[in-house]
Amino acid sequence: SSTAEKTQFDPLQQQLESTFGYHQFRDGQQDIMQAAMTGRDSLVLMPTGGGKSLCYQLPAICGDGLTLVISPLLSLMQDQVEALKALDISAATLHSGVTSQESMATMQGLQSGDIKLLYVSPERVLQPSFIERLQQLKLNFIAVDEAHCISQWGHDFRPEYGKLGVLRNYLPNVPFMALTATADSATQHDIIERLCLREPLVHRSSFDRPNIRYVVQEKYKPLKQVRDYVKKQKGAAGIIYCGSRKKTEELSESLQQAGVRAAPYHAGIEHQIKESTLRQFLRDDIDVVVATVAFGMGINKPNIRFVIHFDIPRSVESYYQETGRAGRDGLPAEALMLYDPRDAQWIRRMIEDQENEQRRLVEAQKFSAMQAMAEAQTCRRLVVLNYFNEYSDKECGNCDLCLDPPQRYDGLEDAQKALSCVYRVGQQFGINHVVEVLRGSKAQRVIELGHDQLSTYGLGKSETQEHWFSVLRQLIHRGLILQDIRRFAALQLTDAARPILKGEVPLELAKPRIELTATKTRITD
Ligand code: ADP
Ligand code: ZN
């Protein structure tokens, strides 16, 4: 009886049903909301579509003060405000695109306490005059959406986001709720540090999307490959991501010629045409959108059956976000990536040509992880989830590698050689260097460091570079080695490596399947 009573008088539960028409909280939502209501900071890591917005909207309408939502995306703010208004919730937004008249009305609404939820851009919230206003209002809490934009390690760093921590000085008693769909550990730490979260409740939902099948194919005749694939989908909805505007147009045209209802979408296309493409796609009047990454933020179409990456994305986060737009309805969907190691080589060169050293470093590490996924020898889902710190050793059964596994061999000895080499170089060096030492390279750096004196030097001479890259990557994917992206991707052994080094457990490895030309050139560079 006590649970029934509690439910009855729980304002969160009541508003969940009466305002939003939902009957149950999703995993974690209730704890997160309660944290905000009781003044505790929180960090919410949930995949896109996981239900982050409700985490702040619901406690916002239950509290008696104002709730601030900081968001970097004007269109998303606008959408949410419209949706809230439709539910009779008083919400408003302030950013550079709002007229001064609207802005004045909003300020009045704040003063009178009529507005429950205010969406603001980071620039606006950091204006001293605005902060002064806030100090005079009763604030429930501050939600920081897309919080990964705070982090230099994130794929979407926004300098003004990095400054949000100063709000704490002016509003010391207001709790923060940071939300993001990006969950690598470096980003996570950065968010906590930069927003000065105090003993936050950290919630992370599983990032697994079991209904999405991950497939990587070697790219050999891309236009034909895509055409054949799309025709087999028989009118199902899909998105094809390309690395350039020009390619989206070429590919879209080639599909149209093959009788597919396709349209291109990129930032260079006129606003009206883009809007109309989006509308047609949502109404199923167009089946395939061929797009650059400009397409997708905030897209809510549940029945997308496939996402194709015509080109390899720059990071696992992007890959995950983009593929995650498929199968929102929970029905089977497929994510196909066409991979050519030469594309990877080209991207790597572009990254290395950048001026800013910090960015160069971050992007190179992010891309390495993406490339490792493309070249994986073990379950791709494990690689993706492992990247988001979600460890499992159960292969998924729903990716190309699980469904059509590569050849396996007894890899214990190789693993021992590789792990002890990581150990011998002091766990201070990245994968390239470890492979050089294993293969007995005469490179100047190896000699200078005295690594030609190590017992593991040249231990793997008889195998190719590809072989050792593959072995090390598999060990990373299995969680036996960590790659520390804050320290030049230095390889470090985890506790799980010990029983392998001692030979206490067996270990199967896969023979490499894709020729790693990209890494080959990297080493001889
Ligand atoms: P995110 O911001 O994490 O990408 P959203 O907040 O947009 O996700 O939520 C995705 C969808 O799930 C929305 O349609 C939302 O209304 C719905 N949703 C969220 N929480 C619940 C819930 N407890 N019960 C049912 N639907 C929910
Ligand atoms: Zn798998």
C-alpha cells in the first residue's frame, strides 16, 4: 500500500501522466529528476532518443521556480519550446535570433514568474547583465544540454560552452544537470571538472542499440555498391552520409537514375529546399536522403531502416550518432559502412595538416578509434560499446563479423608478446612504437630510447606490421589494453592482461581480413 500512496502523491509521477501522457519512467529518469529536485548535481549520459529532455522538463514543471536550459542548438531550442507550449507549459527561449521585442516580453515573463522553462544560448547566459537578472530569480536548477560541447575532447567543442563553469560563482546554490549522448571517459571527466559538478549523480544508460546491425564492407565500386544495396531495400527509408557536398549530389543523382526516390541535403542547399526535402522524407515521399553531417541533428523519424556511410566518419561518436538515427522504432535496421583504407589515409593527412596542435591530437586519436572499428576483427558492437566504456565480452550476433566471422587461431603467444612489449616500453608509447619494437625496427627513435635493448625487441620479426596492428587492436577491443587519449594514446595494460601474460587462460585471435594500407604508410612516414 505504501508504494501506491507514494505514487499517488509523487508530483513527478503525476505530471508524467497528466502532462506528458506517459505511464512509466525510463531507466534512470526518476533518480535524475529527484536529484535535481533535491539540489544535487548530476551528469546524464544517455544515447540520442533515450529521453534526456524529460529529465529536466518534468522536474522543471514540478518545481516552483525557473529552470534554465542551456543549449547550443537554436533549432532544437525552438522545437522544444514549441512542443512544450503545445502541452500548455510556459516556456521561452533567448538567443541571438530572438527579436528585441520578444526578448523584452520574455524578460517580463521571468520577472513575474510566469515562465517555467527558459532555453538560452551559452553566449546569452554568460552576459553579465543577464547573470545579474538570474541572481534575483528563484532558480530550480540549470540543465546543460549537449554538455560534451564543453570538452576539448568532444567532437563538438564550443569555446563559450567551456566558460559555463563561471555561473557557479554567481549562482552557488543552484544545482546543475549536465546531459550528453557522448560518453567517452575523457569527455565525461572534462564535463565534471569544467562545470565543477559536486559529487554528481552519474547516470549512464546502456548505449547498445541491439536492433541495429553493424556492417562494414570494403569499398571497391561505391556507386554500384550503394545502388544495389538501396534497390534491395525496396523503398525503405534510409540516409546515406557522404564526406563532401559534391558526392551527395552525384550519388543522389545516380540513385535517381536508378529509379530511387532520393534527394541530396547539405549546408550549401537553399534553406527552403532543405526544409522541403526534410518534410518529404518525414512523410515518406522521399525514401533516401543523401547527406553530409549537416543532416540529422534533432531528426525524429522512427522508421529509418538503414544508414549508409559512403565515407568513414571522423569519430566513433559521429558514427554512433549517425547510425543511431536508424531503427528508432525498435525494428531491425542496418548500418552499412563502405571502407577504403585509402580514405582513412587521406583523412589522416587532413587532420595532420591542421594548425592547432591540440585539435590535431584530439582528432587523430578520435579517428584512430574509428579506424580501429572499421578494421576490427572482433564483434563491431563490442568495439563501439567499449569506446563508450561499456564493457562486455559477449559477442552480439548482429554484426557482419559475428554473422560471418573471420578465421581464428590460438593467439595466446602473440598476445603475450604484444602485452609484454607494451609493459617493457613502460606503458608510455602508442601502438606504432610498440609494433616497431616488436618487429625489431632500426628507426632512430627506437635506438635513441634504447628500446633495441629490450627483451621484447624483434620478438615479432617473423610477422607483418598488419599482423601486429591487428593483434594490438584486438587486445584493445577486448579491454586488455587501454589507449590513454590524454597521453598520446599510450598503451597501458589493464588487470585483465595479467592472466593472459601468465598463460592462465586461452585466447583466440582473428586473422586480419582487411589490408591495413593506411597504417602501413603511417609507419614508414
Ligand atoms: P534525447 O533528448 O535523449 O535524444 P528525447 O528526450 O527527445 O531524447 O526523447 C526521445 C523520445 O522518447 C521522445 O519522443 C520522448 O517523448 C520519449 N520519451 C522520453 N521519456 C519517456 C518515457 N518515460 N515514456 C515514454 N516516452 C518517453
Ligand atoms: Zn557482433
